Amino acid sequence: LLALKAISIALTPTPTRLATELSALRLATHPRIVRLHDSLHTPAHLFLVTDLGAGGCLFDRMMDVDMSERQCATVVRQVVEAVEYLHGVGVVHRDFKVRRLRGPKVADFGSASLPTPRRRHSHIGTVAYMAPEFFAGHLYDEKVDCWAVGVLMYMLLSLTSPFGNDDNTPGAAEAEQVERISRGDFAPFSGPAWANKSDASKDLIRRLFQVNPNERLSAAEAMDHPWFDVSGCCFGSFNEVS
């Protein structure tokens, strides 16, 4: 099954983002990434024909299904596989979140950065998933995606956001959220949601939430974390996990 995405050129704040999204999708040929089948550019719209993404939006699945730690590990591993591939071809997604996953396949590359020999500096993404270096005004690299994977993993395991609301919330709430992210001050592993979660899962989250990107796990390093073995992670499709 295929999906047709229509993007209004008039409503796109930065028209160059359309070309970037199209280029990123053309570079991203991986089983864990929504595949671009065709595109059509008209004066008013950019149309993208992509995989529909079996299983629907991961956010909806989270709300409807009581996912086990094994299922969460399967999803996270598939996402990390996609992230490792993207970083290998020089693409930084910059806006990973549960609503950007279909089935789960990584989708929506409107905020992506294409291969460049320089580090990036644009302030872009959804606050709740953004790494500390975004707010410090520092140049950054692909490790910002690894921080976002940590947020995704935390949300899958607890159904709560580690730093507050998972949408951009202007005003005092956003300022407090930015301050917590800048300190790496995520919500503690307490309460019923964490009572039966493995120590390995918490260790991986801590390693992805390192404020210093030099100390943060890369996608390749995260792939080797023992959580995926301890949890009994299934290496097939998420839809096959019982």
C-alpha cells in the first residue's frame, strides 16, 4: 500500500526544506525508512508517493496497545537501525518523535540535514526531543538524533515524556522544559511504569541522555547495547511481536 503526501508550497515557511526532504528521501533507501516511490512538483504543491507504513502511526499504537518491554525493545532497535543507516549516508533527521514513525518506519524528513563536512547550527525540531546542544547555541552533529531516540525510548516504556509535554508549548512551560533538557534533568525512573523495567533499559536511556555529545552513545554504539539481548528483542517486524 502507498500513501500520497501533498505539501503546500505556499504554506511552507522555508521552500528549500521541500528540496531537502525530497533529497533526503532519495538518499534513504533502507527497510526501516519509509520509501519514496515517486514525486511530482507543481507550482502549488509537492506530491510524494511513499510507503503507507503497515501498522499505522506508532503514537496511536502506543495509546491502543499495552506494549511489553520486549515489544518496546523491538521498536527501538528498528529505529536505531534506521538512524545508524541515515548517519552512515550523512543525513541527520533532527525531528525524531513518535508521530514521525509509521509501522515503525522513520518518516517525514522535512527537518533533515543533508550530508555536509561541517557541523550543523540551525535551531530546528520539537522542543521535547531536542538535545541540549541546540539550546546552548553550539554547533552539533548526528548525536542530536541519538538524544531523540532516548526520548522516544523513555516514552515507549513509560507513556510519559522525560522532560515534559511532547509538543511545543510556548511560554513558561517551554522555558522550564528547555532548562531541564539543558541539564539532562529527566524525570526519575519511579512509579508503576518503571517498576518492572529492566536495569539495562534504564542504563541505555542514561547513556543516550548524556548532555555532552562526546559522551553520548552513537547509533552504532547503541545497537550493541545489552538491553536488546536482555529484553528478548524480536528481530522481525513489530507487527509480528506477540
